[in-house]
Amino acid sequence: MSSRSKPVILIVGFGMAAGRLLDEMTDLSPDVFDIVVVGEEPQAAYNRILLSPLLAGEVHADNLALHDSDWYEKHGIRVLTGDPVRDLDIDVKKATTVSGEVISWDYLVLATGSRPGKLNLPGENLKGVQALRSMNDAKQLIDSLPNVQKAVVVGGGLLGLEAACALQAHNIETTVVHNATWPMNRQLDSEAGGRLIKALEDKGVAFVADAQCERYLEGENRTVSGLALADGQEFNCQLVVEAVGVVPEMTLAKAAGIPCERAIVVDDKLRSNIDDVFAIGECCQINGELFGLVAPIYQQATVLANVLSVYAQTKSESRRQVLLADCDSYVTQALPTKLKVSGVHVFSAGQLDVSSHTDMESNNEDTSVSMAMRDDRGGYRRLWWQDNRLVGAVMFGDTEDSQCYVDMIALQKEVAPYMQLLLDPAGMEAELAEQQEASA
Amino acid sequence: MRSIPVQDLSASVAASRVQTTCPYCGVGCGVTLTRQREQDIPVGDKAHPANVGRMCVKGSALHETIGLQGRLLHPEVDGKETDWNGALNKVAQRLQETLEKHGPESVAFYVSGQLLTEDYYVANKLMKGYIGSANIDTNSRLCMSTAVAAHKRVFGADAVPASYEDLELADLVLLYGSNLAWTHPVVYQRIAAAKAARPEMKIVVVDPRRTSTAELADLHLPIKPGTDIQLVDGLLAYLINEGYEDRDFIDSHTEGYDNIRNDISIRSGDINTIADSCDIRLKDLKQFYQWFAGTEKVVSVFSQGINQSSRGVDQASLILYSHLISGRIGQAGSGPFSITGQPNAMGGREVGGLANQLAAHMNIESGEHRDIVQTFWGSPTICETPGAKAIDMFRKIADGTIKFVWIMATNPVVSLPESDQIKLALEKCPTVVVSDCMADTDTVRLANIKLPAAGWGEKDGTVTNSERCISRQRKFLDLPAEVKPDWWIISEVAARLGFASDFNYNKAADIFREHARLSGYKNKGDRGFNIAGMIGISDHDYDNLDPVQWPVLSRNENGGFQSTKRLFVDGKFYTTTGKAKFHTVTLDRSPRRQGNFLFTLNTGRIRDQWHTMTRTGLSRRLQKHYSEPFVEMNPEDRRLLGIEAGELVSVSNHQSHCVVRVQDDDGLRKGDVFMPIHWNDSFASAARTDSLVAAICDPVSGQPAFKQTPVDIKPVQVRWQAILLSSIRLPLPSNDYWAYRVLGDWHMYIMAGNAKLNISQMKKQWRKQCDQWAEVDAGDQAMMRLVGSRQGRPILWMALHEEMPQWNEDWLLEAMKNPETSMRALLLGMPLGARLDKGSAQICTCNQVDEDSITKAISEGCQTVECVGKQTRAGTTCGSCIPEIRKLITRADSREEEEVLC
């Protein structure tokens, strides 16, 4: 096939999903496509997960890039940064960038990611109220730090806590305000949450539970000077980091008439219902599920790279069906969460029935079982079973062997006895493997 | 562990070595203590004739049981610690008051085959010559009184004719009702070694159970319980009818034979009927009779299976008769051999420790003997009639006839039949004095006055073993705190009663000299026990006394004492006529059975425990062979009841009920079950086996029948089972079941229950003791684990499950000492990453080898005990476990055969 006739893939958005997809495609089908990737940010894809460590001063900005420019050149990938697409015409398969460049595609991949969520509070536009979503955000934050004595982080999820600890690392008196009783309340049960609060406090980060934010207080020069809660409490600060979730970015898709719900709707092969249009990452929705963590997005990249290579092999719809049937589909996976804060080890995976408590009365017909280990020095871990299958795990303090739980939740095999799984998952996994070998 | 204070050693013994005698069974092994790594390690004394260097597992663990843990160290009166003067005054005062108000029959001593001869002598002297009652009886009543009665009736004296050596010289050894391999391991080992050297030597085991001992047998006769009497009567009939009588011997040396000869030959002449009654194969029975008839050198060992029976004296007599009518007595390798249970049962009898004896083998009924003894003692009085034997003694305590009882060195609340009644009797008795070395036993707990007595290694004196061998127990430890030897305690009370000059002993040797003089005093050869040759023995000679078998009438050419290996060599017996006597024995008095019960309970010892566990229970190693009280039953019976092995069951009857774990033993007949006698209220919630046993005694000896108790067995439903380890003894919640063990520095409790346990309440209590706490909970009763620590060291560990929690005992005990151990592993009770190891019973206690390891060695090709020993070290030290190893090999063999057949 001559270079003239190579099909063109346009990837709109240049975050971690796009970056991973490029890795997969260059591995799987080098020289099959002409690839163009267009991004809004001034730099090529970088590791967004490391923004908190960057803020904390634990890593250097130069080390975040997924690849250097030589790599893109070597693989013949055309990279446009700082010039986002402003318009898509799916009928004629053309995209126009803000600077006016028009790019034709054979296949379009939307990887537009997401935007930081907003609370829509009075004063949200004041200087010093910001998110930590992009490299730019991080740089801006770092630049402002010399003038900050006190900071407030709104949102006690993973990102909020990481940001708060990063700020505290700069000796900034930091308070996390959160709209639930304990931080990471979707990933942790109350006991792990309570221990996390204690650990944050030990690091010097204050935690305010069940907070209803009302408005930001204004200081000089339209800068923020504090946060007021609905109950009348006020927190003075020179900096607010909002970490209240993300909103999938689907403006372009919507305008182009690509079906969207909470995000761009695709099937488990990442296909939208428009021919040759795909979506991946935080901007897409599969079977109603949205994505925010990196692991499922990496899986999507693998699936999509395979799907695209099928598309390149044949234009026959029936042939494609046959070949696609052999490709892996995206499968929902247990999403393990690990908090990346030095000295605080928190892990969560699967579904936690956070409403049930380990008390003496929970002796009903339910086939769900929960068991906890707590050590008043070391830590805490708790598992949830349903029908003798592991469905959820939380670990605090000692997070060794957490991968065993991820695997067992994913495999949905019967795993009793409970006690050993709780205390010695690696030993138990080895034993199960041995049993399997013996029975095989 | 205490160390030997060097200055405390008698001058004649080298500083690093002490030769003494083991305090456990009646074999009476010599033990040499050698100093190794700051410990006094007991090893077999090569110079002692009983064991010639051999040692069993209990003896090998003696050094683990002589610490001060749990010791009674100060006298106590009515719950208050006091000094000796106060306590002795109180004993004397209450004794005096009781005597004055109610007379000599209102006081009693209940003593023990664990006492030394010198202690025993003083106790007997005080009761029979100074208090003037014969109400002194001993726990020997429970093991030897039947044999004593038979020997006295037939031979005219309580005299065992043979020596251990005869067992090795015999061509046929019969073992009646004896699990020698476990109860007298060193004698068993001697027989096993003899058989290994002369494989043509035959061994027959008569026992309803196929015990470890039966592994050595050429023929095992698993008779129906209680049919020993038919079996031996049949043997006599066979010898008569088949022409094997030794007429010369019978005519010259016995009398009364013709009165019983015809009767026996007719009533037991049909061998088919005997086989039917005993429920054994005719072929086996014939083989047994033929071997006996055709072998010149026969030794008949008999023990508790014969003695502990409601017609024990009759069946023991028949065994003696079998040797008389065949003339197989008084020769090397021949004779009946009653094996003693306790270390000094025989020594106690020598001084008259039973209620129906006087002293030095003299009889209460004989006016001449009473005169001799009273004159010798110069005592103010002498008892005129036999006193109350053990069972009657406690009945008299219960009905208020006896109002003062002094119990020494024994635990009747555990060991007597109907032991619940014994407990009630002692609770009601106005004055209960207990001399003991332990502070808290089921009996000590009921005492008004507690007197701290010296234990093994702290006291000096002599003991006599099963083969009439007198040997020294020597003191090698300081007396701790206020502890005193029993003879001193008794003498001090005697002095306070006004008999100071007659009890003026300064040391054990003083008493022994008096004892020796009495044995020879006016002894015209009619009293079997005679050690006149030792009269005037010096302190030096007493301290250096070599083991010697009585009678001792003179010195030998080397200046030592002349030992007597065998009695009746000249066919002369101790009866007035010098002839052995035959008495009529009736067979029709069958044991009374009450009610309708499914099972017959047999009782006995296990290999690694002694009596009521007050000492052997202190050794962690010794509690690994069996860790909990249990009942063994035939697996088919168990399945019929729908019970799984390892489950808890209640064993019950009209007397009482026990809760124990059920275990399989396919060596038991269907319908028979077995329980060990050791566990008690200090070690388990309800496992006093003897509480189930009805107090049915032999009419002559008064020895209770412990071996055939009707019981029912039912499963005990429990919803949870738990293991608790604690560094301090904890008050326990009242559960359906608990068992206690000492695990080094830990107290271990195994618990189970049906009712919900108030875990949060328990935790609240325990948490106060701890500064660190880790736990696993599953929100309900199903599972719980916890580790409580203080200053970085675990002091509490608990595991609770629906079934017995799994753990690795050895690993955990080590891991808890190491602060680096992961808390998760501690909670789990086993190392992380290890496969679940269910663990198996410890077979070899010396080298800590469990059943799984031995089975593995066998499956890898080991077919001999020696091979297993090489592979695993099991059985290579004391050898007590060799029969069990042999059993495992046999079992593996038969399984293989089955597979081949299939």
C-alpha cells in the first residue's frame, strides 16, 4: 500500500487516552494509518496523574510528557498542539481548527476528555479559585504559592486529597471541605474514611465534613479571601482548589450531531452510531458507564487500536463483522483506587456496601458477608462478599497484596474461607492456583 | 525452671549428677539428672535395674514440670495465709476436738501412692497407734488393692514373686488388661527388646481394646468387657482337662486345690462356650490355651483391667492359680506379675497404708500382730478393726460419721468413682485438711486447711516399685518458700497431739531405720516384708543406697545389701502352713448394670499424662499428644450416631455427664468407648471421667470397677468454637465447653458454645489490659480474631469460628515473641503465604514429630520403625511412641492391601 492511499485517522484531543491509543496503534499496526492528533493544551500528551506530585514538588514538569517530539516524528504522527478543533463536519469528514486549518479524516476518534466540575457559587471567578486539571493549572498554582498562607480544597475525593496534601507539603495551612461525612466516600466505608481523616489531620490537613459551600469571599483586587459555608462557618484563605469531579467534554460531538447522553455514546468496541466515528476516555460513555480512572481507558485504547486495524484491513461490512467478532470488547472492570499521598496508603476496589456495618444484628437472610480487620496501630482492611464471591475491598494503612483483591473481584470465582482472604490474600491466591492446577 | 543449687547436693553425689527415682508409674525407673545448658535434664539411669538407662516420655519431661508455677507455697487456714505454727496448731486442735467429741472413728487420713515410704510410715503410725483408728486408706485402693487381696489370699502375703528380668526370660508373656506401652512404657520396651532379640518369644494381649500394646502381640484377644474371669477359668479347665497339671507342685506346695478342681473342669470345660462368652474366635482362644499349656516359661502380667473390677480378686486369683497348677512360679522366666500403677503403691503397703493392714505386712485382725506393733511403737493404743476403705471412707464423710479428713498428695475429687458425690461430701465435711504441692486442684479447692508439701526433687526418701525394688528419691532442689516434707508435717501434728517423743524424727533416714526394725521385729519368716538386713543403716549408706529388692535379710559379699530377685523359689509361701491356698471362685456374680445404656465406657491412662495432670499438665510438650479431653469410639458406632470425628459429645449416665471431643479408634469393639482419667475441673468444663463411674467395688478388696460403666453418647450442638491464649489466667465466660492447657508462658483455653457469646463485653474487659489491639470481626458470631498487646508484646490471642479455628501452634508461639511479625499473620495464627495446615496429633513427644510427617515417611517407602526414625527422628529418643508408629505402618499396609484387592 503506498503512502498516498493510507487511511487518515484524526484524533481530537491529546490527553492520556489519545496518548495511550497512539502507543497501541504504533505497536499493533505501524505504517497503516496517517495519524493526525490535535490538542487544546500547548504541549503533547503528558501524565496527568502526576499533577499532584508536581504540585507537591515531588516530580519535575519535564518528566511528565508521555513521549518526546522525536517519537511522534519517528512514527509519522502529525501533532497539532494549542490549536483545538472548533468544528466537525461528519458528512464530509472534515475538521476545522481554531486557527482555520482543515483536516480530512477517514476515521475520527474523539478523545476530548473532561472539564473540571464547577459549583456555580458566587465568587467562583475570583482570582485564586481554580482547579488542578491541567499542566497550566499546576503551573499557575505553583506560581501563586509564595503568596498563600492558607488554602481551602473543595472536595474530598481522590484529587482533592492529593492536592490538599501537596499544598500542605509547601507548609500551607490547608483545609479540605467535603459534602459528605468522610473523604472518598464513594470508595471507602465510614471506618476507613474515619482513619483517613485522622491520617490527614496527622499530616496537618484539616477536614470539614458535611460542608455545604455557599460563597467565596472577595479580598483585594478580585482575589479570593475565604469560603463561607451554609452553616455560617468561614475559612480564610488565599487559594481555593476546586476538586468537585469532572464533566465530560462533548461540545464538539453534540454540535456535530453525534449522539450524546451524559457523554458521547459508544458501544463496547468504542464506536459511536455514526460510521467511522469513535470516542475514547473520559468523554465517552459505554453501557451507561462513565470513566475517570486510567485503567479502563487503557483497556479502551487496546480495544480501539484493534478495531481500527480491522477497519483498515477491509471496507467490506460483513468481513469487518467477522473480524471484529474476534476482537476483544471493552469489559467493565473493578476499579481499584489508590490514594497517592506519601505516608497514607489507601486502597479501594469493587462495590462496597457502605451502608452495612459490622454489628451483631446484621444477621439476616442476605448472602452478603463483610469482614473487617482493624489494628489500632497498623490499619484497617475490609472485604465484602456476595454469594461467596469477593465484590469489594478497602484497605487502609497496609495495602500490601491489593492486586490480589483486584484480580479476585475481576474473576468472580468462589473464594472462601473468608478469614484467610482477608489476612493473607497472596497465600490464598497461591493456594487457589495450586488447587486449580491439581484439578486440571 | 529452677536450677540445682550446688550446695544443696548431698556430698556423695557429683555436682552435676543426681541419681533419683521417677515419680510416675510403678516401673520405678532410675533417673540421672545431668546439667545441660542451665537445665537439669533427666536421663535414664544405666545402673538402675528397673530401666537400665531407658526412659519414657513423661520421665524425659520431668525438668519441664518442676518449676514453681501453680505451687502451694504457704500454709493456709480458712482461706488465710498463715505460718506453720498457726496451721499445725489448727490441724492438731481440730483433730483433737473431733476426737474428743466423736471418737477415733470420726477422723480419717486419705493418702497416696505418691507419698514416699517414710511419709507413709509416719501417717500410718499416727493413725493406727496414736489416734487409734484404722481410718487411713490410700489411692492405692483404686489400683492395687485387688492384687493385694489376691496375693494375700493365695500366697499369704502381699508379695509379687517375679522381677522385670523374668519378662525378658519368658517364652510366653501374657498381658491381661494392661496397656503397658502407654502406662508402663519402659517395661513394655524391655519386652519389645527381648522379643526383637528372640522373635520366637510369644506375646498375648488380653484387652477389649486393640491398644498400642497389642501392636507387639502375636495374639490379641479382644474379649468382651468383663469376661476375663471366664477366659482364665477356661484356661484352668483346659490345663486340667488336657493333662497339664503339675501334680507334684500342687501336692507339695498348695492346699485346697481339690475343692475347686472338679467344679472348674466342668463349668469351664467347654471351650466353645468360653469363646462365645468372651466373644472371640475359637481358633484364637485355642491358640492361647495351647501356648500356655505348651510353654514352660510363662509370665502373666496383670494390671488395671483385672484389678478395677467388681470381681477383681476372683479373677486375679484365677491368674495366680494358673501358675500354681502348672507349677510355673518361683523360676526364672515364670510367674504371675501384678504391675503397679503408682511409684510407691508397694512402699505404702509395706508400712500398712491401707485401712485393712496394720504395718509391715501385719494384720489388724491378728491380736499377736497388734501386740507386736503396739509394743514396738510403745503407742498408747492400737486400732482393733479395719478402717473404712476409700469408697466407704467418703461415704462416711458424706453421712457425717467422719468429720475430719486429712488428704495427702492425691486428688480424690477427680480420681474416685461417683466423684460428684466425693465433691459434695468434702464440701459438707467440717474439717478438710489437704497437704499438696499444688495450690489449685479440684481437691485443694475444697480444703479448710492447706499445707504446702514438698514435691519431687525437694524431698528425700524411698519408694518401692512393682518388682519389690526399694530405691531412693533424692532431694536436689531447695525447699521453696515454706514448703515442707510430708513426714515433717505429720510428725509436727503428732507432737502437738502430745506424742512428740514417738515422732521425734530429724530426717527421712531416721524413719527408714525404724521401718526396717519393725519389719524384722519378731518376724519368724511368716511376714513377707522383711528388710531386717537394713536395720541400723547409717545416714551415709541410706544416702548412697543402691536399688535393692526385698526381702533384704543380710549384706552380700561386697558389703551391699542382699537383694531378692524371686520369691517362692523353694515353693514355700507366707501362709501359716507354708502352702499356697486355693479358694472357691464363683463365676455367676456378673457386674450389675443400671438402666438401658448404649455404650460401655472403659477408662485408662494416655501415654503422655499422669493422673490428674497437676504436674504433666505443666509441660507443653506432654499436652500435644492429646490436647483436650476425649472419648474414643469405634468409627462405625460414631457414624450410626450421625456424629463427625472431632465434634463435641456428651457422655452421660445416672451419675453425671461429661463433655468431650469424640475420636475414632477402630481398635475399640463396637459398643465400647474409652475415656482417659486425667482431665478434671482444673483442665476442662466437664471431663471428670470418674464422675460417670458408679462406686461398685470388689467385695473383698473394695477396689472400684472403673472399666465397665454404662453410658449414653449424644452430640452437643455448638454454634462457635474458639481458642484463647492469654498471658494471665482469665475468668472465663460460662460456656458449654472449655478445656485448658499450659503453653509455655501462655494459658490456653479451647472453648465452644451454643449460646451467643457476649463478645463486646469480653473485649471491653480485655481491652483494659492492652495498649494495642488488633482484631478481625465478621459482624456476627461466625468468626472473630484478636491480638491484644502490651508494651509491644502480645498478651492475648483469640480465634473464634463456627468450627475449631485452624492455626499453627508452634509457629504462633515463636512469632509472638518477634516484634517484626506481621499483625495479619498473628491474627491468622499462621505464617502468611503458607498453605492451610490442619496439623495432626503429635506422636513423638521427645522430638515433636506429628502423625502427618510419619504418614508421609511411610508413604514414601518406610516400612519399619527404624526407617521412620531415620527419616523423621520419631521414636528415636525414649521410644514410647514406637507402638503408635508401628500402628501407622500396619494401617498403611492394610490400606495398600485393600487397594490391591479392589
